[in-house]
Amino acid sequence: MPELPEVETVRRGLQPVMEGANIVKMEVRRKDLRFPFQKDFVARLQGQTVTGLGRRAKYLMADLASGDVLLMHLGMSGSFRVVKDDEQDALGKFHHVRAKDGAHDHVVFHMSSGASVVFNDPRRFGYMKIIARKALEDEPLLRGLGPEPLGNEFDAAMLARACANKKTSLKAALLDQRVVAGLGNIYVCEALFRAHLSPRRSASTLADKKGGPTDHAKRLVEAIHAVLNQAIKAGGSSLRDHRQTNGDLGYFQHSFQVYDREGEKCVSPGCSGIVRRFTQNGRSTFWCPKCQK
């Protein structure tokens, strides 16, 4: 499933053709994705101007002039593709093999910017929902989400407070969207490695006896910032389904220091350890037992 860097990459790719543009025409080619489309889905979008395109955790959020917000989730295999309307056979020209099957092009936004935005989703785990902006705080999909890891509010002190009384492992705490929003398995593994912290370490060790941040918390926040910014710059990680809006692969997977490197030598300077994998909370965890403590 795409994590924060992949969703942010998609947002940046869609922004130039959607933000400030009018949705001239909507095509919804099936009744549902993961969930059924709302009965008035097309009516509430068609003719509307997208006043802003943002992101919350792993969700894309399109603000509309009507006061509604279109919430979009990529699911397991969803991707957006931008096609210029002046291209020949516009919706038949694709940038990558997976999207050549038009049967999986489920939603098309025809924008006044001169582009069509196509949502392709073979597995149909993605979804879209229109919500009144005044009702966002009560939206079950968003309610309870923690701070954005790249936002100003997220720092060592906040992370320490969130983990102070937790009895779970450090990795489990970081995957909890109520603690920090948008992090997933790949980037948690990478951040813990860069901070030299064991995924098995108790989350509560991020706080001292007074509830303040320990050096562990400070190192971890710095590592989270670094790995997310690097991944966004690289266009995210393309392991299975993620593509950028122009069809290109992300290439951060070539910069993995620990994820998916089981049996390889640890890349930490001076460390002779070997990367190991074990199952933790139902997910594969990659780590170096020698330098991650």
C-alpha cells in the first residue's frame, strides 16, 4: 500500500492540472471501488473548481469551491495518470504496462486545464468520498489521526508524549496512525535503522521519567524527517504498483538501507552485522541486530 511519500508524490503531480481548474466533466465507469460511490457523486463534482489539493496522512484531499472536499485513497493498487487532452487518442496512450488495460480506468476527471486525470485501480481497494468541509472533524476516516510527520507540530517532545505509557514495541507505535499519520512498514523500518533503534525496543523508552524526550526520540524524529524527505524527492518507492502521475517509477527503493535486504551486509559504517527479517504485528520487519539496539 502506498505510504506518505508515494501519496505526496502523486499530489505534487496532480496539483498543476487540478488546482485552480474546473472539473468540466466526470466519468465514473462502475458503481463502486472498495465502497460504493455516493449517489450524488458526479453531480457534486461536475462543474466544480478545485481550489486546493492537499494531503492528510495517506489521503489526497481536493477542496472544492462548493465547500465540499473530495477525499481519495489509492488503496493497494490505485494510481492516477495525467493525460493531456491534445494528445492523440488521449485515453489510449499510457506510460506504463499495468495501466494499458483500460478496464481498470474507473474514474476520469476532465479538467479545464486541458488535461484528463485518470484513476486506475486493478484491485479496487481505493476509494473516493465527498465530505462537507465543516464535517471533516467528524469524518470516521480522518478522526483520530495523529500529527503529520513532516508538519511543524511533530517533534521529539510530541512523539515522547504519545509513547510515554505505551507497552507496545517501538515499531508498532510508529505504525499506529493515532501516534503519527502516514507512516507505513517501509519507512518505519528505514527510520529505525537510521536512528539505530531496535524495532523490538519498548515505545515507552522514547520518554524519560518526566515524560520528556530522550536522545532516542530526538534521533528517531530526525531519521523520520530525513527518510521521508529523501523518498519524496525520489518519487517514492515502486515495489509493486506505485507510479508517478506521468507513469514513471519512483526510485527510492534503490536507496533502501535495510528494507528488503535480508541476508545482506549492514551498510552502517564499521558494522559487520547482517540484515535479518522477522514477522512483527503481521508485517515483515528488516533490521540489523548488531547496530540497532
